[in-house]
Amino acid sequence: MVEGKEIVAKSGTFVNVPPNGTHSFKNKTNDLAKTQIILAPGGLENLFVEVGDEVLDPTIQPSPILDSQMKKFADLVSDYGVEIKQ
């Protein structure tokens, strides 16, 4: 979703999120999905490093996000200039 518009992104799709744009992403299938995110300027990637788990085998579906990870994410986002909208 970008600015309220759903985008069904097939392999090779490029999606641009404007600065301060409201967005979200979700794999609505049971298939393994990969995404490449480019951040400019950099720095926000450190939020995901702080909260997430290192991917050791990219061919295996990751474990679901734990409630404790979501809480940590919500507690840290403002440190990175991010706002969560419900």
C-alpha cells in the first residue's frame, strides 16, 4: 500500500514511496517472498537491524514476528523519524 492505494507487486515490480509517504507491505500468500528496499538517505535500516533477526537461510520461510519484536519496533520508530498510523 502506498498512500492508500494497493499495489500488487509481481516479480520485478518497482515501487517508489515518496518522502514521508504512508506505506505498508505484506505478503498475502503462503509463498516465500523477497523484497529489496533502497533507503535514501540511509540510516533507517538500523531500525530493522535492532528489531529483526538475521536471515541465515533465505530459502526458508522466516518465523512469525513476535509480539515482543513488534513492541520493540513500536518503541523505537520515533528514534528514526517514523510514525506508525493505525
